[in-house]
Amino acid sequence: MCELLGMSFNLPVTPKISFKSFRRRGKKNPHGWGLAFYPDKSAQIFKEPISAMESLLSRFVENYKEMKSKIFIGHVRYASVGTKSYKNTHPFQRELNGKEYVFAHNGTLSNYKNLKLGRFKPLGETDSEYIFCHLLKCFEERGINNWKKDDFEWLETKLREINEYGDFNCIFSDGKHLFCYYDKEGYNGLCFVHRKPPYGKIHLADKDWEIDLAEEKDPRQRGFIIATNRLTDEAWTSFHPGELIVFKNGEIIYSNLRSPSEIQPTPLTPIELKILKILRTSPHRVSLRKIIELSEHSPQEVKISVHSLLCKGYIRQDSRDKVKWHHSTATFYTNPSKRKEIDKLIKTDP
């Protein structure tokens, strides 16, 4: 039974911990493995039609520190349609409108060739690649270039139509968004975990050892890991049957089956809003010492709030600083890309 892996983070990461656990799934899925990521606008894929556990390439990928990306898509294969070969190994890759799409599928479909193809043609024999080519035809006909909410709603309908042909879990990306759909009948499984600071220790599934994430992660990093089965002992959340979730920059930006309150980031606290106002109204970068003085809150409360704002991407530490973010002389300014949002937030702050 094939298994899927997806990741969406706000900063480029190296998926050493999660890929180590995922790689062992090749024991039960011996017919191929693949990992796709986006080093820049283009996608790169490592894949082979052999077990990930036996692959020297997968061992290299597991320890390849230069492999960094905001988005990853992984797949370990148990062949149900198509021979054991490179052309049938996931993920699959195609270009559309200057974007490289990458696609992986879990499940088996029947009579799927009733679905029409356009200019995109499969190279292999799998139902998965055929469906990928069909979806690209649909994207092109709709004229999708920059995805919007109504496109997500349209996509959910299209994926449900494909789901009528059999078991259908899929993960795909255009390099910016990570699209994850879970079978309407709840086939196999799909779940996600939110990784955010403060990081602690976790135990990898199926192996009796632990890793301290605080030593592995940049304190600003946050994001989601999606997998067929839970990879760690963290608090994973299951997808709802028939659910499409769209991730971008380490956040959930759309779900057809969750309320806005379930997918919106945690609202900023009064202290965080006050810090943003201090930084936004200052013509220069502001030191942590000055922020504590102006906010009139305890140093510990301010440090917690500054760290939270760094993690959420609202503020940045000046790159010229020679000290860590929690030092009293560390200096901060608002993220230029977030200033319009910040202005709205501090304007409505009582």
C-alpha cells in the first residue's frame, strides 16, 4: 500500500528527521521511492524503482544538507497499476504556464481512461500519471495561473469527480502551494502535524530513539508535515474524508471541510500588537531593551512575544547584529512584506 509525504514550511528546510522515518516505509512498499522539492522556481526529483531501504541514493538524500526547500513531496510505492520501472515511479513532473507541477498518488482507479487528456500525455502505465495529465489539461482549460479561492473550490469538485473512479489520495504542488486531497471514503489514511516553536523532543515511529528538534530547527521555522501514517509521537490531525487542504508558506490557506477558525493562524496578543506598533512607528530599528522599556511589560513577556513575532514572520532581526535575538542589544524591524497587514492590525487595535 503506497504512502505519501508532503511538507510546507515558511522557510527552506532540510527534511532529515521526517525523511528518515518515511524512508523506512520502503520495507512494506518495495517497488519504488521518490522525493521532489523546489530549490528555486524549478523542481528537482530523486527517485528509483527499488525499495528506499535498499537504495544508496535514498541514504544520500537523507543526509544531503544542501537540499533545502519550502515544499517537499515524497512517495514510496507498492505497484498496483504499471510495472516496476522508473517511468512508473512517483512523483511525476510537468511544466504548465511557467510553473513545474509535481504529483504523487495513493490508491487504485478503474476505468479512468474515460477521462480526457489534452496535450499532456503519460510516459508510463500508471493510473496516477494519467490522472495527473488529465488534471493539467483541466488547469490549462480553466486558465489557472495564480491560484485563488474560487480555483480551490473548483479543484475540490474536480478531485471528487476523479474520486468516483476509485481510491484516491493525492499530493501535488506548483512550487508555491501544496495541495493535499483525502479519499472521500477514507481510503488508507492522511494526516498532518503542525511544527512550530518551541520545539521539544520527539520519538520517531517504529524506532526507539528520540531527537531534540530545538537542536535541528531554526527558531523562526514553522510549517506542516503531511503523511499517510503518523511518522512521530507528536499530535497528528487526521484529514476528513473528501477534504482538500491547501498549504502555502507553512500555513493552511484553504480547506473545504474546516471552518475559518480552524485554519486561521492564532490571533496576535495585545503585547504582540503593542510591539508591532512600537516598531512600525519608529523610523529606525529598535533594540530589545528599548522595546521592553516602551512596552511597559516584563522582560520575559516581551522576549516571548518578540520570539512569537519572529516565528510568525511579522518582524526581522537586523542582519548586522552580532548577538542572538534574545540579547538586550538585538535590534528589530517590521517585515516589509507584512507592513500593509500590520498597519491594519495596529489601526484596529484598541
